[in-house]
Amino acid sequence: MLKLLIYQDGSYASQQALDYIAPIAREPQVAVTILTADPDATHAADLYSRAASRLQAPLIRHVNRSEAGDTALINEAQAGTYDLAVFGPLRERWSRWLRLGSPPTLSAQLPISSLLVRGAARHISRVLICAGGDETVIEDARLTARLARRTGATATILHVLSQMPMVFGVRTPAERALEAFEATGAPEVANMRAAADVLARNEVAATIKIRIGLVIDEIVAELQEGGYDLLVVGAHRSQTLVERLLLEDVTRDILGQSPVPVLVVKTVDVEHVG
């Protein structure tokens, strides 16, 4: 069972999030909770009624919390047993903190994986999974499979190298970078192959790709060139504070620059795919 927590406030952004996730929410073995954050119970009930009518999900219920939208999402995610929070861009409440530096994103604050629906939101048919190099890309693939197999999507697993390793040879063309990288026996390749196997076992065709350059620039370039509908990034627990801060910075930059919805994988998902 895939358990979705979908935030609704009646805005265009939240309705866009509904339309984007609808093909998945309508599938069997998917349970949907519509979350509203409204002190007016009558208005909250109306928001839910309109969302349920738009979504047409077979398993659906309503939770209302009388607090700000981001707070409601965090608190409900902590209180429930959800796999994924789905929302559009929320109205910023952080202006008073801007002078103290960049605030944490909502995705960073949530205890579960999240899907921020923004940019060119459409049917999920092509997914780009960003592989950092370690085994957490396998967990990213597990959650991706739970979504992509329900829409018939395909996936590309991308790893960005900051520079062309000398062992590749100066004449190695970019299109042969994966072949050259595999020849080095790097563990990153084994992890990406394992992630591709997870996707394949769940009927999601997957390919692996290497790009060379600055991480954010190369991810955005691949999104623009490849016609993707969803970007997947990991936000797994890091060993050190420095690693966590670097990971949060990269995730914040991707959330800000991605032209398509972004799935941030945070939780350790179960071994089976529901």
C-alpha cells in the first residue's frame, strides 16, 4: 500500500499538484489523505470535497489542521504513517528570517519523502534519478518504482562527475563516459546498476548516464535536453554535519532551479514495492 499525504489550500499550485499525482492516486493499493489547514471547518470541508471530486481516488480521507500549511504538513507527517507528502509551492512565511541566511526548505523539514510539484507539471512518463554515488540511490529507485510503474514511466539514472578522470584518457568523448567509467571498477557504477535492477524488477525500464561538469548545471541541462517529467534526488542521513549541510545546499539549489516537479527521497523505504 502506497500512502500519500496531499496538501490542498484551493490555490492553483495545489490543484496542479492534484492533477499531477491523480493517475497514481487512482490506482488500487494507494491510500490518499487530503490535508487542509483552515480554521473554518466548513471551508476546509469544501476544499476537501472539491479535491476529492477532482482526484477520483478510490481510497481517500480528509484531515484538517488549524495551522499554517507548512506546519500542518510537518505535524501530520509526524503523526501519521505516510510514504510521501505531495504539495505545490507554498506561500513563503520566512521573510523575517531572510537576513539571517537561507531557511531550510519544507522538504528538508519533513520527516518523510516529499514531492514538490512545480514547473512543467504533466503526466509522469520520463524520470531522472540523480545518483550521488553511494548505495542510497537504491533506496531512491525503490520509491521511484512505486510511482513510475503506476504510470508506465521510464527512468534514467544520472551520475555527474566534476571532471574527466585522467584514467579515461584525454580523447574519451562524453558519450562514451559511462563505458570508460565502468572500466575503472568504481563502486558508483555497481550502485547504479543495482538501482536499475530494482526498477527493472518493478517493470520500470531504466538506463544509466554519466555527465561531466558542475552538478547543478549538468542536472538542469539533462532535464532540459531529455524531456523529463520528474526529478528524483536523495536526502538521506549523512554521516557528518558537514555532509548534511552540503546535501541540504544541493537539494535547495535543485528545488529552486528544476523546471519540473522534484521528488526528495528521505525515508528508508520497505524492501517490497507497494
